[in-house]
Amino acid sequence: MQNLGFDAIAKAFPRLLDGLMLTIQIAGISFLLSIVFGFIIGALMTLKYKWLTFPLRVLLDAFRLIHPVIWLFILFYGIAFLFHAQTDGYIVSIIVFTLWGSFEIGDLVRSFITSLPRHQFETSMAIGLTRRQMYAHVLLPQIIIRTTPSIVSLATRLIKTTSLVSLIGVQEMLKVSQNIIQVSYYNNPASMISFTMYLVLLVFYFIICFPLSILSRLMEKKAASLTSGT
């Protein structure tokens, strides 16, 4: 029977857990920042100021159409070139995923606000609410209910996409796994550790993402029931 590399994986398991924690950390920080900036961007994109909405729309399309790995390389090498300084892949990763998530959420918020019946805005103004009060007390609760399922789904996509940061040297879960595989192959070329290691990664990603997938579906049903009045 071929060596499946269980001994090497068990020995390096603390490093693998460190990589897992870094993956969760990058995705978690980016996700929380994306929620804050996403709601702000979404609200700004509904304003009638072309000088503001046009660049935001361009950036939205840029982050939607261009793969995140390209943005990772552009910022990682671009910052080093412009400022003649060593680039921190961890910081670059958070910046890229925050921008990506912010424009994804911003577009959700924008599309929901523009789909609201006009009388909600008119009634809010008629009873003397300022624009800030209208957003806080009338629009924001509705936006949260309607967009939460999609936002939770975005968290799953962020976690899976963080594997790309290994390409700029960040020691997240995939990068650590590849290092363990390389060392194991060097010590035992006949080892089948690559199969076992990627199976372990599959389990890790499933454990993280499956509960989020279930939560997204539950919140989608909840949002549907609230908006239908049942």
C-alpha cells in the first residue's frame, strides 16, 4: 500500500491550522469591512451626482469583470514599484477582497434602493424626515432584510477565493498545504500525500462554507416571508 502521507500531515497539522486561521482572518476582516463600505457605496450610487456615480460605476465594473487575482498582482507589485518598499501580501489581500466585496454589496444595495416604490421616499420627506433619517429608519431595515442572504453568500465566496493569496506568498491554508506536500515529496518521492492533503483541504473548506450556505438559504426564506407579509 502506498504511503498516503498521514504521518507528515499529522506532524505539520499545527502549521495547517495556522494557515486555516489566516484564511478565516483575511476573509473575516474583508467581509466586515465590505459590509460597511458596501452600504455606503450603494447609497452613494443612488445619488444624482454624475461626478460621483460615474467613477463608482467604473470601479464596480472593473472589480466585477477583472479577476481578483489580477488585482492582487497589480496592487502587490504596483505598490512595491511606486513606493520602492516591500509589499505586505496580507495587507494587499485584505485591500483587494474588501474592495471586491464592497462593490458587490454596493451593487446589491443600489439595486434594491432603486427598486423601492417612489412613495416611500415621498412619504418620508412629507413627514419631515431628513435624508439621513430616511435611510436609517425607513430604508436600512428593508435593505438589511433583503440583502442579507446574498451578503452571507458573498462570505462563502470570499473564503473560497482567499486561496488566491497564496500566489503572492501569503501563508494561508493552501500555501501551507503546498509547502507540506513539497517537503514530503522531497523526503519520500513515492508518497501520495498530495491526494490526502487536498482531501483534508476539501473537508476544511466544506466545514467552513457549508454552514454559511445553510444560513444563506434560511435567511433567504426568512426574507421572503417577511416581505410577503406572512
